[in-house]
Amino acid sequence: MSTEPSLPSALAPIHQGGCLCGGIHFTVSGALPPIQVCHCGQCRRAQGGPFATNLPIQESQLHWLSGQDLVQTYDSSDDKQRCFCRRCGSPLFSRRASLPGVLRLRAGLLEGDFGSRVALHMHWASRAPWWPEDDDGTSHHDAGV
């Protein structure tokens, strides 16, 4: 088994992303999973909107182009860190100690159509009371994933 870090395959998709001020730029290699939408109160407050849109990726898929020194972390609970741009405040990703190597990248940071679509709504029962109840055909769960 090799201990060398794996490099993205030349055939793997490369997705570009960054924060609002442009200080942080990165790529994400490989196919992306479906988008998970979290409606919990903590995500609403952290995002300033009705939900967070997350792409659970492996940390090894994220490749920094610039601005890694601008990433600020906040311990939002014993197990969870939320990371954002210290200059413009853009939410970047969250991570849990209980899920090492996994980042929940905010989907809105990626450029263009990166191929993923919403597949899951988490904590639907605790969604903002002003958010419509219409069903978009995706799965709704009240337990965290």
C-alpha cells in the first residue's frame, strides 16, 4: 500500500470554487455527491438563510489554490467546526471530529453546473416556519446524516 498522497486522475472532473471576496480559491476533484440540505436551527443561523446546502466530500478532494490562510474556524459544538473566510465571512465548510476526513462543503461556493442536485432535506421538521412546505420530490429526514 502506498503512503504517497494520491493525485487527481487526469480524467477526474475538476470543480472550481471560492469565497465572495475572491481571497479563497480552490478546486474539488472527482465526481460530487448529491446535495444535502440541512434545515436545523444551527445551520440557519450559520448561513443566515433557511438552510445550508452541503456536499459531503473527502478532505483529500479539496485542493487549495489561494487563501488557505484566510480560513477561520469556529467550534460551534463539541464535535463540529464551521469554517469561513475571515475577510468576507463566506461559509466554506463544516467538519465533525466524529467523521474524520469528511468536509461538508457549501454548494454555493462552486462555479457553474457541477452536476449535483438536491437529494435530501435533513431536519425538515425543524425548518424555518416561514419556509414553504412544498415537496420537491426529494427525501425529507428529521435525523442528521
